[in-house]
Amino acid sequence: MKKLLTLALMLAATTSAFAVKITYGPYVQAVTEKTVTIVWATDKTCISWVETAPDDKNSFYAFERPKFFQTVLGRKVPTKLHSITIPNPNTDGKTTFRYRAFSQEITSNKGGRTMYGRVASTRIFAYRHIYVNTLDYDKKSVNFILMNDQHGLDGAYEVLNKRISKAKRSDKHWSADAVFFVGDMASGPDTKQYSVYNKISGGVNNYPKYKETPLHEVPTFMVRGVNESAGKLGANYLSHFPTSTGQPYYTVRYGSTCFIVLDSGCDLKDKVTNNDFTSYRKEQAAWLAKALQSEEVKSAKFKVALMHIPPVAGTAPVSKDLHALFVPLLEEAGVTVMISGYTHETKMHEAGKKCKFPILVNGSSSLLNLRATQSRMDIVVEDFYGKELQTYTFE
């Protein structure tokens, strides 16, 4: 009997060791009015899909739910990094809906015959499923958390998770509609940490080892920093952080506030053969001129520009170039404020002759809570323990 029990335990351990696992994610990217993109990674090559359900009273299991696969030209993609865009299934105008993610291991692919193994997924048998929201231009009050320059530090991500969880549980006037990472969240360009989210969203694995985190539901938007612009991470950036434009620069509108996300790129002049950020920034400026004329931007009460390197003279070797390319366009569009990082020190550069809008540089030991109604926007600088250090109000 003991031998049989020992054998059973050994077989269970072996099966568990070889079972496919979700190593990080899922996390929510590229949110629009109609769609969201779900990203996650597995430890083995898989095909993947996402199932969706409306935000109604029916059980997720009441009907067979639609499946959205990761495909290219009609073929399911075998990969370890999974990125799937899904539509909002609601037909009544609601922005909130439910989803669940699946990955099935490919155990063999020889001679044109593919063999499949086990499936890893989010916690599909839980009472509470994962919810996500598309954009809502008409929302009366919106609240965001902004963080930057953490360079892969574990403590900062733990703080962020706790803060978002607290906001979701409470009835306070601030909560996390979305999170913006204003650059240099990764520890380095060529480490195994290609995605900063492996620390934030953790490994889902299989039930009962499931680890739910807020960023399975709360949309996150990346502003590319210096670390995310270089090496392997720079080359594969959009695979980890897809956007609505297919570029690291884009706009996103929540309620009365439109965020204009810009990519400052490398902080050094183009001196190496594999860098041509000069041409890249000119292309981005041409895009910006058109984007600022869109109704999405023009109709927003508050226009918030986000760029990792502040366009302030003396900050970085490329600061003057950034100022010349982007600041005049943003001034003409009536930008309310720009939020940057890079220096690791918090400082407000007031509007003046050189720049008609203020530039708030957030440090590495603080985060920002941005709260906006239809008539007022507050940006609260807080330390990681929640102590308010400074508040800036725009009306």
C-alpha cells in the first residue's frame, strides 16, 4: 500500500512538473472603445485563445462562449508569448465584460502532424471571473495611477498591487481606472525580464495555485523609456506592449481626459549604427500633428501629454531635440500638462516663455494619482505609503 501511495505521489509530481504553466499575465493592453488586447506568457509553446461573456446575470457556463484565437493569416500561432485582441460582447452599451484565457501546449509538430498536450488557463471554475472595461468617453469621473523609473524593483510593484487592490475594494473618491507606466519600468534591455509585468501580474499557473492580481483587470499603458528602447526589449517592444496605433506613441481617452503618449526614445544622440531615433522622432512628430486634430483629442477638457524624457534643456542630450519637435505642436493644441520621469527626482517646471504648459517630472520614490471630473483635474503626488506630498489642480 505504501509503495502504491509513493508511486502515485511520484507520478503526480512528475505530471505537475511537466504541465504547461502561465508564467506571467494576463494583462490588459491597447484598450479602445470597442476592443481590448490580452497579453500573457507560458513556459512552453502553445496555441492560445480568449473567451468572452457580457456583463450580465448569466453564468459564464450558461452558453458556449465565443473563442478568439491568436492567428496570423488564418493560422493559429504556436508561441510562448500570447497577444489576442477581443471585442466587447455587450449589446446594451456597457463597457464592462468578462473574459478567461487559455493556452494549450504543443507537444510535437513533425511531418505536418501537430500533437497537443495539457491546457493552462485563468481560474475558470472560480465564482468570480476576470472583468475588463473598454473606453468610456462619457464617464463623469476618472482616476489613474502613474509610476515610473522603477527599474524592475520588486518592492515598487508590490506597493502598486496593494494600492490598486485597496482602491478597488474601497468607496473612496479615487480608484484605478487605468495605470500608466511613464518609462524605465524594466530593469535593463537584455535581461530575462523582457516584460515588466512578470513582477506585476505574477504567474497564474493552474488552479489551485492561481494568483489573481489587479492588473488582470485594470488596463495598463506603457510610455517607452530608455531601458525599453534598447536591446532585445526594444526590438520586441510591441510584442509585449501592443498599442492601438501599432506604434509606441498613441492617444487614449477616458472621460474628460485625453492622454497623448509620446516616445522619447534613447537619451543619447545617434552615434551607433543601429540607432536612428532622429528620423523616428520626425515621423512621430508628423503623426502627432494629425493626432492632435482628432475629435478624440480636441473635445477633451484635459489634455495630458506623457513622455519619459522631459523636454527641458539640460536634462538629457536629446532634450532640445524633443522640445523643438513636440513642444510647439502641444502648445498649439492647448495641452494642460506634461508628465515625465527620467531624472528620478520630483519637480514641477511651471509654464513660461520656453514652454506654455507645465511639465511635472515624477521621481522614482513617488507615484501620481490623477483624478478628473468634467470640470476639474487634480494630480496628487504621493509616497509609496500613501502620504500626500503635493497636489496640483487644473480647471
